[in-house]
Amino acid sequence: QVQLVESGGGLVQAGGSLRLSCAASGTIFEVNAMGWYRQAPGKQRDLVAKITNGGNINYADFVKGRFSISRDSAKNTVYLQMNSLKPEDTAVYYCYAGPTAWGLVYWGQGTQVTVSS
């Protein structure tokens, strides 16, 4: 089992920045990647960014050049630095870890990010 605890969401004006953190505990060695999804009201959950155990990073097109994902392996923590925030970035951001060899994906509880215009 893997437990994920997110922090860092909040309210920010357009053009501002936030940094999200996701601290993992448990059998984190089982998963091959960690990252972030987001879900706005009435919309599907979309991948924002992910980082694999090998250090490969992928970003959604809509955040390229603005968001940056990083990982502190010693702390089992993944960060999402969000710059130049836009109102359309408003969503609940979910940290995830996975998949495991059995296809399991673990999710955090979600943290609200609200960007005002």
C-alpha cells in the first residue's frame, strides 16, 4: 500500500505561482512513476505531469513552459511548481503513484487550486 498526502493548494491571482507537494509513504518501491492529474468541475481528470523512477518527465501541452515537476527521492516527495497560473488552471489537483506491477494506481485526496482573474 502507498499513502499520498498532498499540500500547497490555495487561491492565487492570475500570473501568480503555487507549489504543490505530495509526500508518499508505504511500499513506494512498487510504483514506477509519480505525478499529478487535475479535474475541473464537470470535466474529466487530465494528466498534468509525471516523473518516472528513471527520471523521465512528461507534461501536458497545456502546462508546458509554465509548470515543473521534480522529485526528492530521499523524502519520497514529488513537487509541482506552477508558474504563470491562469484561471483555466483552476481545478482539484490529485497526486498519483503507479502503476505497480499489478496495475494498481494510488491517489491522494486532492488539493484545490483556484486562480482568480
